[in-house]
Amino acid sequence: MPSPGKEKTDAINLAVKNRFFEAIDALVVLGKLGGIKSFATKYELNQGNFFRLRTNDKCDIDVAYLYWLIEDFGIHSRWLITGDGPMFAVKAKGQANKVPS
């Protein structure tokens, strides 16, 4: 039987992974990404493993995937990790705007 701490960790990991794919879907709708396959191709990921990640709740997401959404697509890190705030980062004074138009 999993410990309460393990269950909580698993729930957090699943929620972050779900937001990751929600962001991918939003980027596709906005025309900023061709689809899940184009994300896998862009970062040279094994497509089969990446597709399984979406459907297998027991697979944890690699932190690098989160980093790429934040750094390359302007996804707000707080939203991605906690679900709080806007999905897209707001441009700070003096920073380049990475928010999709």
C-alpha cells in the first residue's frame, strides 16, 4: 500500500503532467505548435514514449519538458506547477514578450 506522501506526490505529478498537455493543446489551437508530434520532433524525443506519457498516468514527466514550455513558448511556470494564475506569462518590464499573439 502506497504511503500518504507517495499518493500526494503522484497526484501532484499527474496534475502537472495534465497541465503540460493542456498547454500543448492550447499552443496547437493558437498555431504556435503543430501538435504533440511536432513538440516531440523539435526536442528529438522518442515519439512512442512521448505519446505514451499522455495516456499512462504512471509515467512521470521529465522536468526538461516543463522547462521548454516555459522558456520556448512563454507558459507561466507558476500555472504549470500549481495551476494558479494565467497559462501564459505576462511580459515583465524590460523583458522580451514570449506570450503567443
